[in-house]
Amino acid sequence: MVRDVARQVADRVRAGFGLRLSTMEPVTSGADEHARLWRAQATDGARYAVKLSGGGTPAGLVVTAYLAEQGVPGIVAPLRTDDGHLSIDQDGRRLTVVPWISDQRALDGPMTPAHWHAYGEVLAAVHEVPVTDELSRLLPVGGAAYPAIVTATRAMAERMRDPADLADPLVADLAGVWSAVADRLGVLTGEVERRAVDTRDRSGPHVVCHGDPHLGNLLLGADGQVWLIDWDDAVLAPPECDLMFVRGGVLAFAPITAAQQRAVFAGYGRTDVDPVRLAWFLAVRALDDLSDWTRQALDVEAAAADRARAARIVRGLVSPLGLVTLADAAVRDLDRRC
């Protein structure tokens, strides 16, 4: 079955993009459960990321094509089909081809000071591009989904208070995790709702944001070069929507150090980060990650390894260095400032 899908995709790539693929190797490191990704090699030796996306919109493709046209560094433009489109429909899903630029993910390291500096430069260049009418139509507003995220978090909290299958060790473990952070989640959900209007009404530009620029979406090259990939979550938002991954410390499963932050902002060139917007975006992301990864861990139809991985991520999110803890600290710091 897997080989059949790969063969069908290769045939579609040949017909639509004019590329003859000799090999297609599945890549399973991503977190998008609606997508399938292959590292493909063409008969001429060139390598490509071939992706079949089942969720979201094509906005990310439009954004990367536009950013590349604007000369933004660290952006890999998608290939266009023979008739000029950015994707092909494959049984209701988007089939895209992008040059495979590097095998080295920043998440696997090592990140040099030059890489951190270049990462800041890329974010700054992205935030500075003019917002076109097309992007205004295509891109959602960052954080606009917060009511659904709050609802999903409260529903999951209710479910985990009395889970149906405590005989499952994984379920029992997750129930304990949610019980231990119940008070913190109550604070975060309340703060997300309470500060939503304040965050929206605060002065400042809405710019093109990647929306998910953690180290898993950053590739490394020689001489400090970096590439920011996977733009499926691109939004129009205040810069804090992206900068929370630096100032808020959520770039990876370990906090970013002070020296690394300095290197990023030396490349970014600005330090006027609004603490209210930063804390709000952190809290929204924390709730979304916690509820969604818990949902995946509870999915009895999923493979045992996938469920176990999701459960590990949930435990990491509520650890002393995890995103829930960081968001809770940022929100509480706002109260201390008042």
C-alpha cells in the first residue's frame, strides 16, 4: 500500500512538474498528522521534498513563493507545475514539490552563533515584507482560533478528570498529568479569554508570520546559513506571534539560553517586544499543544509508538522547562507588572 501511494505520487510529479523521480524515501519526523512527506531524488541527481497535504490551505505556498520573489533569505520557493500552479490535486490533497535544501535540522544541532544570528535575520526579513492584498485575503489572523482552542482544552480537561479506560497505563499516566496542572490550566484558559481583546486592540503592525518557527522547522547549512521551512501555519499577526519562540523560550524542548537570544536579536535588529502579546500567544500555543497532543495520545486507532510519542510530548509540555510552565510564568509576570 505504501509503495503504491509513493508510485502514484511519483507518476503525478512526473506528469505535473516534469520531474522523473528515481527514489522516494518516507520522512516521518514531522508533527503534521494530515501530511505525508518524502525525500525524493530525480534522475538527474537533484533532491526534492515531495509533500502530500490533507489539511490547511495553500496559503503557505503562496507566502513562500512571494517571500522568495522578495529576496527574503532562508526561504525555499516551491516548484511550479508545467502550467504555472504551485500544487497539484491528488485525490483531494495538495501535492507539492520543493528543493531539498539540507539534511540537517536545527533541532538535531549543532546551532552555532552564526546560525542563531541568521535565524534572527530571516525572521526580520519576513516581518518586513509588504502585505499584499492577496496575502490579506489568504492568511488567517494569528490567534483567531483561540475560542476553539479554549473550548478544546476545557473539554479535554473534563475528559481527563474521569477517563473511560484507566486500565490503560498510558491513559492513567495522562490523567495524572492533567490533574497535576489543573490549576495552571484554569489560569491560562481564563487569561487567554480575558486578555484577547486587549491583545487585539494594542497598537502595532500585523505582519507576515511563519506561525511555527521552532527548531524542527529550521534547517542548517554551512557558514551559518539557515532555511525556515513548513509554512502551513503562516498567519498575519503581530511579530510576537513568531518572537515568542525566541523571547518566550519555546524553540525546542529545552529553553533557549540568554546568549542564544542575544544572537537572534542581534540578527533581528529590534527588541521592542510587547510582553502582553507575547504572553498571550504563548498561552494560546500552550493550550493548543497540550490538548492536541493529548488527543493524539488517546487515539486508540493510532499506532502504539505514535501514542507513546504523543504522551512523551505531553509530559514535556508540563515539565519545569515545558511550554505550559513557560506560558504560566509569562502570564503571572504580567500580573506582577500591574
